[in-house]
Amino acid sequence: MPLNEKQKRLVGKWRLVKNSDNFSEYLDAIEIGMLKKTLALSISPDIVINVDPNDSSKWNCSVVSPFKNKTWNYTLDTKEKIDTVDDRVFYVTVTLTEDGEMIEKQEVVPDDPKVEIPSIITRYVNDEGQLVAKCEAKNVVAYRYYTKVE
């Protein structure tokens, strides 16, 4: 199925700007340790989102930073086991809405005792042209904002 204009807006290279809301509290909610939390709050990573030109159900998302780079490949609406940039392991299902929201549901992997907090990350492009990552865990909601660089 071809992508609509709102869905196509997700594709590109995006750089974090410093006006993230409630991200420290989100990191606490997902029980990130102090060292990784301090590092996460101090860097401005790029996110690169791509879609396979021959199959719009296949996407990849990369995080690029001075600390660590990580790429995930997704097939929409398919549960897959992934490692996060902070070395946690989840089952992830990514869906793409008609409104251009990419919803990443992270579910606990039963045989991984170090991860007990599921999370939902919803990415979309707002009216100002920024990529927004809405991060939800427990009762905490955080927002990270990115500007397009390519």
C-alpha cells in the first residue's frame, strides 16, 4: 500500500533539539540507571527514519550519537524482538496510522529479568514540521522534539 503525505513526512534525518519535556522522569519510569540516564540527557542524537522503496511495510530507524549507534528494522504490524540503544530487550510491534503516527509498542520479554517496564513511543511530525517522539511508561509521558536536517 502506498504511503500518504502525512506518513511520508516521517522519513528523513532528524536532530534532537534541547526542548524535551519530562524526559528525565520517563527515564526514571523505565528504570534506567543513573549513568545511562546522565548520558541520555547530555547528548543530542540524530534519528534517521527510512522506508523500503519497494515495500512500504518495511521500515528502519537509526539512532546516531557520539555515544552509540543503533539501527532497528521493522515490518509494520509484526511483533519482533529487538535490543534498544540502552541494551534492553523487548518485543516490539510498530504500526503506522493514516494520520502519520508511527506507534512503537515495547512489550516485556518474559525470559529477560532485567526489563519489566513496557513502553509506547509514538512518533509523528507536528504542525511546526518537527518530529515528535511521545514516550509513555507507567503514568509518565515525555516528549522529545527533532528538527529535520536532511
